[in-house]
Amino acid sequence: MKVSRILETCLYVDDLEAAKEFYTQVLGMEVYSEMENRHVFFRCGSQMFLLFNPEETTIRRPGMVVPIHGAKGPGQVAFHVEQSEISGWRRVLRDREVEIETEIDWPRGGHSIYFRDPAGNSIELATVSTWK
């Protein structure tokens, strides 16, 4: 037995509205569902990208069937982009006044652009050849 892929990825944010605006306006994601002050879920290809408010998800609420969970401090996620889109993504980030922290050309030919979301999470746009 072994797992075959990641179904969902989660980051924790302290301001869901600011995060929702960032992920919709900067990365073009569409909201799948949301619960005020608790979470915002986005579909990302065939996977899900989840944002949680850790102040709410670490509390057991009556009637909730999901386990409590949460994290403090910045996390990291990498989103796949095509090599041909790298210069376009640089433009999008610049136009939306998102500071690029660094860019890396990886030894196997991949390329990554790193920046931060409003909660301080490290966001990476990476080409698939980064992991080949």
C-alpha cells in the first residue's frame, strides 16, 4: 500500500479575507467554499487548496465531525506553472505589487519564484522539471 498523490494542501492564515483576496486576485483561484472566520477552500486543478484560521480550527465545536488541527508560523506551498509562463508570472506579481523574494534555477532544469502571502506563508511558483 502507498499513497498516490496529494489530495489537498493547507496553509494557516490570521486574516481570511486578506488571504482570499490575495489568492483570487494574484493567483486567479476561485473559491470553492468558505465558512466565515474559519476557512476558505479553493480548487486547484484536481486538488484542493485550503486556508484555515488556526484560532478556529484548534477549537472542538459541538457537532463538528472533523478533527481539530492548526499550526502557528509561516508554512510553504509550491504551485505548478509552465516554464513558458514564468515571465508572465513575474509581470503579474510586479503589477499586483507582490515582492519576489528570490528566484532559483534548479540543477535539473526547473525554475522557482518565491514570494509571501499576506499571512507570511512562503508561496512558490515552480516548473515541473524542478522535481524530475
